[in-house]
Amino acid sequence: MPKTIAWLVCLTAVTHAASTVKVEHLPADEASSAFQFSLVPRPVRNDAARDARFSIVSGQRDTNGGSLAALNDGLLPTEEDEPGANFFFRAGSEGGRLLLDLGAPIDLMQVNSYSWHPGGRGPQVYTLFGSDGRAPDFDPEPAGDTDPLSRGWSLLARVDTRPASGEAGGQYGVSISFPTDTLAAGRYLLFDIGRTSAADPFGHTFFSEIDVIPRNGPSLEVIASSEPGRGRESVSIQDGKYTAVIDTSGTPDLTGWTQAEIIPMIREWYPKLVEMLPSEGFEAPVRFSIVFDPGMRGVAATSGTRIRCAAGWIRSNVQGEAKGAIFHEMVHVVQQYGHARRAKPNASRAPGWLVEGITDYLRWYRFEPESGGAEISPRNLARARYDGSYRVTANFLNWVCQQHGEEFIPRLNAAIREGRYTENLWTELTGRAVEELGAAWKAELERRAESPPPAAER
């Protein structure tokens, strides 16, 4: 059953009333793009906020997410980790304030807010103020350190949907309802939004939609579910322990290929990758998605648990590297190397060449070793560097494993995920500095290039 909470919040002396705040939390395995709650109304497309204007009073938008238009465009995310379909404040900041100007006074009945994320960016934490703009000292844009109550605003509600226990991820709906005598001529709303975790620099809510419902307004039109049956397939992995959503709704010509090639691959290899890349106390994501984007350039990219694939490149490589490229991105889902920084903002980062090198090591030497995709030809030998990233670093890491054992990769992975990586780690794990290892690897490559293989290997 959905996890639901409801409580009352007293308003300021200006309104002499109480608002009812209903909160509903749908855990990740119950949430869908329909935003189907039992206590909280579903998002609508023709509310009073549709033609209103949102603006940022304080704080900064995270450029990895959607614009302010995501809050009132009548569109909802199709999956739980879709940054571009949500508004959120910049990582590392304290949050911020949003002003909503409705354009004219309305008889306010409800303010409803919606969010969706698989982790700590799902819950909502904000204080809502309202004003008709008529107070002599009214300030429509009180700075972040200014008390709105001293600038002609009234306190409408305080919202904090963080669960006391259990998983924070999932879908949240908040509905703030007002009695008939509350803010009868309200025009302005101020959302003072806080972080969901003081210890997590990424702890900013993914706000999917904010609705403002006037009293005696038009009949409300619920936003249709953006989760069509065709083109989106939920894939059960390891008897339901993990779930992958494959989205070819924009590229139906790739549906058959994903069913024949990608779904069997992820069912077999996602659990294997979880076993290959463990660390103490870490649980790999139980849900992730693979979206084939017809408008994307490049090859593929991963953000959190969402893999985006450039459909044009995939089409051109279905007989070549397409499946391996998706495997590479699936490794990133398991790596989750931002894990430590969510709890310890000052945790160390591994260099990008190493992160991508580990991913390509698993691709070229564990997933498809027969392809020889990370071999370095004599022609490219002069340019080969241990920190060359991707398949060149994969070749280097494979040589290190041959010298020091295959447990080197799991130990390296654990240190990176836990925020313990430094260059001294190489000496700790192998007895030699990374530069020394790189020189020995390069010398071995040169010796092989100078010596022809035995006849049996030709």
C-alpha cells in the first residue's frame, strides 16, 4: 500500500485559519508516470499556474535539470530519474526561493506539488508563503536571508515529506488545501525550498509539477499518463530483484533489436556486474532505465540510473559496437562513484580516465574479450599512455590484473566509491606507483611489438 501521511499546519495571524497538508509517498516499485495517488489529486494541465510566471528569487537552477517551465508545462517525467523533466536547485547549494506570480488575485483552494526520484531527491522540503501584494511594506522578491513575514507575506504551510525511516526514493505528492476564508485575493506565492539532506550536496528535490487550484475554477483536466504500453518495457532481472525499463517509444525500429540483444544481455550481466563491483554497505540501484533518444548526438551517456543512447549511432552500429556501448553505460549505473560524496562532500574523486578505464576493462576483458577491442596496435603504441582513458586504460588495467591478480579491480572500485582514492592507492595495492606501473606496461607492449607471435598464435 502507498505510504501516506496527513497533518495540519497553522497559518499566520493574517489569515486566522488552518491549512490541511496531505502528503503521499509512493515507493519506487509503485510509482509510474501516471502520478496516481489515492489521497493527493493527480497533476492537472489547466490549473491557475499554467499561464503564471515562475521566477527565481534566490539560489541557482541546476543546469543539468529542466528550466522553470518544467513546473507548469503540463508535462510529467516518464521515469524516476529524468533530470530534464524536473526543476531542481544547483548541487552543493542550500536551496533557494521561487516566486509564482499568478497575474491577478484568485480565490485560492489548493496548492499541489509533485516530485519523483529513486533516491534522496524525491522528498520535498519547503515553506509556502502567500500575499495579495497590497501591504505597504510588500516585497515581491525577499532575499534568501530576509524573513518574508516582515515583507508583507503570510505563512501558508510548512512541508517536509522526508520519511522517518525506510527508503526516501519514490514519488511524492503534496496537497495544501485552504478554507474558504483564506487568502481570498491571493496573487503571489513564495516557495522557500530547502535541501533534503544537509550531508548530501545533491539533496535537492526533483520538482516535476506545481499546480495552483482556484475555487470555482474550470473543470480540471488530469495530465494523461506519459507511459504508453508500446515502446516501454519493464524487464525483471534476477527474479524481480532488479528492474530495467527499456524505452524505444521514439525509436520503434529498435524495439526488436533491444528485445533480441539488449534485454538478454542486461538480465545476464547486471547481476554479474553487481557482484564484480562490491563495496561495504553499498547496494546497487534496483531500477535503471535505457532510453533510445532520436535527437541525441554522440553515442550514449549515463546520469544516475538513466542511460540515454543516441538512436542514430545505435542504428549504424547494431552489427558492431552498439551492444558493448550499452554494456559500458550499464557499468556506470553500478559504479555509482558519487555515492561517497553524498555523505561526505569532501570525499576524493578518481580521475575520469580511471573511471572510464574500469568501465572499458569490464567491457573488453570480461564481457566481450574475444573482440580484442582494447588491443593496442604497433601503429598506436607510441601514443599509448596508462591514463589514455577508455580502451587504452582498459589495456593497462588488464596488465595490472595479470601482474597483481583480478581482485585488484574490486579493491580499486571500492576505494573510489568510498571516496578513498589517491595516487598512493596504487602503491598500497601493488607496491608500485602508477607512473612506475605505466612505464612497465608500456615496456611490455614494446617488447611484444618487437617479437612476432609464435606460429601457433598467427
